[in-house]
Amino acid sequence: MSQKNTEHGQYVLGFILAVVLTVIPFWIVFAEALSASRTALVIGICAVVQAIVHVRFFLHVDLSRQKREDLDLILFTLLLLIIFIGGTVWIMTDLHHRMH
């Protein structure tokens, strides 16, 4: 199989996985199939798996030596986002408690 066909197949597989990981939470919410806490858990899990699918199939970042710098950059960006979001939630929660 040629390189172009392999890449095309990877894009199609990534697209199918992304669609499935999008439809699952929509269906669970629409059908009210689970409790609120379990629904939130499933949505969170699907979101994380979908982010991994996007990084792997569309950004072509894997665990090989050649892609290691890209992976390090993405992980550092993720760490910064977690710090920013966590700090914001912490500060807003503290302000909320101090106001009441």
C-alpha cells in the first residue's frame, strides 16, 4: 500500500473515531440513559479520548523519537493550561466563599 493511501486511511479512521466519540455523549444526554454524575464522567472520558485521537491521527504525534519534541511541547502546554484553569477555579472558589 502506498504512503498516500496509508495516510488517507489514518485520516478516515481518526474521523470515524472522532464522530463516534462525539455521538456517544450526545446520545447519553438525549436519551437520559445515565445519572447526572455518570453522564458527566462519560462526557469527560470521551473528551480526553477524543483529544488523544486528534493528537495521534490529525497532528501525527506519537511516541517515536522523531516526534518526541512535539509531544514534549504539547504536554508542557497542557501543564500550563491545567495550572491556569486550576488557579482560576481556586481563586474564584475562594472569592465565592469569602463573599458569603
